[in-house]
Amino acid sequence: MNSIISNKRTIFWLVAPGFLLFTAMIFIPILVSFYYSLTNWDGVADYQFIGLSNFIDIVTQDDVFWKSLLNAILLGLGLVLIQHPFAVLIAMLVQYCGRFEKLLRVCIFIPSIISTFVTTQLWVSVFNTQFGLLNRILEMAGLESWKQDWLGDSKLAIGCIIFVCMWQGFGYAFLLYYAGIKGVPKDLHEAAMLDGASQIQLNLKIVFPLLAPVLRVNIILAVVAAFKQMETVYLMTGGGPANSTQFLSTYLYSKAFREGLYGYGNAISILFVIICLLITVLLNRALKKDVGEY
């Protein structure tokens, strides 16, 4: 084994396939996208180089881009501050459900494995103005004044999308935290119980601190997923009404393929990659902590 590790030629041939695949599938497309971001290409006809004009227009004049970025930040905050604390709480409670533990695990994870198209259409029908279940329940409860055009109101639509995204991804967040909790050695549980710790103290002072590595990974995944969000938004509102629910991915798609501004769309994609990289680096540094093994 040591001879293989010390052989540079062997290391090269082991690393080369993965490096070539990464270069061909990720690095080169990013470079090509950057090349087109410096043009006014519409995707079909000839184009001209316009330098950084697309980037300058996006940053200084494009209010929808900043709205898309704000929506992504709001979704990220919703996932981190609402979905994840709730997922941790449910993961801790499920382990005390005895024979129903396995059933609850399956039920909680089901929304995450169902097709995004199916679950999105389900919630679109729930939020429907005329025959939607939500308005029907409000009507039956005598709260007709609360009935709304949930996906047609620019102030309510983004809240509906954030809720649906949290609901769809809850199973994954729960599963990671649940696995982390189950990975805590029972010796620590027994030692804490012998010292007179209650179940609440056990979870707050022993189990939860040991979830730090899982928490770090989960938060990074959640924030990156928030910025990459597209399918749910596209299927529910398409970015409307009046671009109020645009996210970076849907806005990029709209500019490049609906409006034919291919160069402009590539400029958005480059900014998109830069933003995701910066957020990942910042989160890694902010959440970096020496965690002992258990």
C-alpha cells in the first residue's frame, strides 16, 4: 500500500480519470458560459463582444435579479431557522416512539421521495383560489374573509413557495439528524442516566452538541439548495406574479430561453456560481469547529 502511495505515476493514473471528468463536465462548461456572458448572443444569430456590460447591467439596473437573490436568501433562512430546528426536534422525539418508530420514519420521509412534479401539483391544487382545499377549509370554518388568491398575490406567493420547499425537503433534513442521533453511542446515554440526567438534559447537553458535524453539513446543503431552487418555483408560479417569486435559477432560465438573451442569462449563471461558492466558503468558515469523536 505504501509503495502505491509513494509512486507518483500510479497516483497520476488514479486521479486523472476523475480530474478529466470534472474538467469536461464542470470546469469547461463554466468557462464556455463565461465566454458567452461577455457577448450579446441570442442563442442563434451572430453576436458581438460587449465586455462586462451584462454584468454591469445586472448589478446596477436589474431589480428582478436582486429580488431573485432576496427570495433565495429568504428560503435559506426559512430552511435553517424553521425547518432544521423542527427536524431536530422531531428526530429526537421519534426515537422514543417504540414500535411506531419505523413507521414514523417512513411517513416523514415519504414527501422527499415522491416526484417534485407530483407534490408541487398537489400543493397548487391546495392553494387554488376557486376549489382549493385551503380556501374550502377556511370557508367551512366560517373564516371566509381569510380566503386568498394564494399564488396570485405577490405578497403571499413567495410564502407559499417557501412553505412547500420546506415541506418537500423536511424528510432529508430529518433523516440526517435522525442518523446522527442514532450514531451517538449508548454508553454515553447510560453514563448520563447514571449521573441523574433527565431525558431533556441528555438530549440538550449530550446528544445535541454531538450533532455539530451533522448540523454543519445540513446547513450548508440547505443554503446551497435554496439558491439552486428551480423545479418547485417553475411548476407553481413560473416566477410570477410580476416576477415576485423569481429565484436565481428560474430567472436565469427565463432570460436565456424565454426572452432569448442568452449572453445575459450566462452572465447571471456566472454570478450564480460565484455567489454559491462564496456562501459555501463563508459557511464553512463560520461553522468550522473542532468536534471530538465519539
